[in-house]
Amino acid sequence: MHYAIMSEDVVDSLEKRKTARPTHLDRLNNLASQDRLLVAGPHPVVDSSAAR
């Protein structure tokens, strides 16, 4: 079974994201080394106003 984790950014979150990035990348590398990571990266933006 595959999972997608989707979230929204919040105002002024850059410093918090920069702090978490090394641990996040370590986790992704660990999953990749176990062949448990299909793909990683940002999801494309979904603009609901485009459908109007």
C-alpha cells in the first residue's frame, strides 16, 4: 500500500523547516535504503480557482 503525505505551509515557517530538514532527509534516506520510498518531494500546487 502506498501513502501520500500532504500538508500546507504556514506563515513564517522557514526557520522551523530548516531546523527539521536534516532529520527529515535522514529519514528519507533510511527509507530509500530499505526500498520503502517510492518518491519524495513537493506535491504540485492544486489551484481550485482554476476549475472555475
